Amino acid sequence: MQTNRNYYQQKSSKKRWFIIAFIVLLFVAIIIFVVWLFSRYTRSDPPSITSVKGASTQIEVKKNTVIETEMIPFGVKTVDDATKYVGSSTVITPGAYGVRTMTYEVTPGAAPGQEKKLISDEVTTAPVDKVVSIGTKKSGDPE
């Protein structure tokens, strides 16, 4: 009877250690995941540091680079089509928005209106105009 009891106590002790090890590993995995996730969404370009020397003081100004994009609307062009009846229209080329990319140098703590300085402004993707065919044929006109 005594050996049977020791056997179950040893088995229970091993089971307890396994559960403790599993919980510790799970906790470490969660911490690693949270650190990875936090670093992924808070990462930015390292600030460049410029020095301004005054009479007896030295001021360091940290600057960051910010990139903004905006959509450029497309235009609509119409083309007369004598083979289609008046009132009918067909889209020949669908329009596509363009993309404009602007890069700014941002200085935190600067005076209002001076915190953003435009570095570059370029059209990344040009807009494509929408082309529409408009019918000019009257219903009584011969073919």
C-alpha cells in the first residue's frame, strides 16, 4: 500500500511541475508578443539632430520627417459618337485617381506655422481622365 501511494505522489508532483512550466512559457510568449506588437506600431524614423550655437548656450533641435499623401481627382472628357443615338453614353476609359506625396520636416515645439517645412512635393501616380462617348445620332437619321 505504501509503494502505491508514493507512485501517485510522484506522478502528481511531475504533473504539477509540467503545469507550472507551461504557464511560465505561456507568460514569456505573451510578453514577447506584446513587445513585438508595441515596437511595430511605435517605430518611426530616428530624429536628426541639428545644433544651434548661441552666445553661451547650445540648443539642440530634433526634427522628424513626415510623409503625407493625398488623392488627386480625375477629369472627365467627352467624345461625340455619331453611331450612337442622342441620350446614350458609354464609358470608354474609366477614370482613376492620382496620388500626390508630400514630405515635410517637422520641428516639435516650433512657433505655429513654422513647425512644418515642405521638403518635397511630387505626383506619385498621375490621374487618368475618364473618357465618355456621347451619342449624337438622331432617331430619324438614316444608318
